[in-house]
Amino acid sequence: MNPSLLPFRSSVKKLVELPATGLLYKVDFDRKKVDQIRKDLQEYKAKLVAVSKTKSVTSIQALYDYGQKAFGENYVQELVDKKSQLPDDVEWHFIGHLQSNKVKLISPFVSLIHGVDSIKLLQEIDKQSAKSGKVQSCLLQIFIASEETKFGLSMDEADELLNHPVLSSLNHVSISGFMGMATFTEDTTKIRSEFRSLKMFFDAQKKKSFCQNVQLQELSMGMTSDYLIALEEGSTMVRIGSAIFGERN
């Protein structure tokens, strides 16, 4: 898709020439910040998921052409709409709270579901993934913050789910790790403590023997305001939006 054919947002910052194409794009992402984030991640061999919720297809396409392939969306219908307008090899991550009745809409193409918080949801993901003939990678969302507004399993609940007798019968899901969000605060000591607690739980669970579809490899921690702390505490994947695209629309 040629972004020049799409309507440009009024909040566009500048023209950027993308080396892969030689084209000039009107884009709303910070190239210098992307370069810095990539440099930060390289030291830890961690992965960037660019959070593109509410952002235009034009800006996503431009960042894709700048070498970013993994994008995270929070809303099912927005993800479905964008998927149809962007390259087939975009790696889509669903990072919001997923309702069971919406799984069928994203199951055929989503790469990783970050926010699984129940065996019921896993069963529905397994059911829909079987129709597509795929094994869906998922992360269990672990509640580590002091804010009640955040979703997730307690560590005890996560341990119970990982040992649930139904789990071994779900042949079309794979639990590949955990996701957690720290408290939204300027207290970096608190943020670090929350990330560290999840990393300790992750390491402890990795030492245990579970059924075949539990392969704990990924630890998704860190967003724009705290990703450097998350990396220092063992994150393998960060979810960054506003540092790249600016504040949400």
C-alpha cells in the first residue's frame, strides 16, 4: 500500500524519507526515538511491539517501512480494520482485554495474545484456533500493580491455571510467557519492585514441569514510561506507543 494515497492527519509533524523506499512520507512517528529504543533493546536482545492503537494506517505503514514489523492493538474492531489495509506480514499482537466472543475475529491472523486471564478464554482461543489450523501463542496477564483498574491473574491464580487439568487438552494454544503492567507512578523503586516480582515468578515457573503446551519464554513488561527499568529487570518484550507516535488521539 502506498501511504501517499491515504488521507493525512492534521497533526502530522514532518516529512521523512524512508531509506527502504526513497519515498517521502508525512508521518507521525519519532524516528530518532525509534532508533534510540532499538539501541536500548539490542543490549538486552528484547523485542519492540509498537503500540498503534488509535494511530492512522498511514503512520503504521510508514513505521513498517522503517523496519518495524510487530504492532500492538487494544481493540478488536480497530485491529481487524487495520489488518485489512496493511501488509500481510505485519506481526499483530493483541494487547488489550479480550472478550471470549471477540476471539473469532482475530484468531485467524493474530500472532500473540498478551492478556489471557482465564481458562475459559483459553478454551475459546483453542476452539477458534483449531478452525484456522494453528497453535495460538498466548501470554498470561499477571496482576502486579497496586491499581485495581488493571486486569490480570494473581500469581497464585496463574499457578493454578498452569496446573489446570483442562490445559493439556487444549492442542491449539501455547502459553509462551507472562505479561505484566506496573503501577502508573513516578516512584521508580515501586515500579522496579513490581517488575522484579514478576521476573522472579517467571523464573520459578520455568523450573517446573507443565504440560506440553506451556513453553515459558517471553516476559512482556515495560511501556513508554518504564521500559528501561523493565529491561533491567528481565523483560524480553516491551510495548511502546506514545514515545513513538506521540500521545493517543
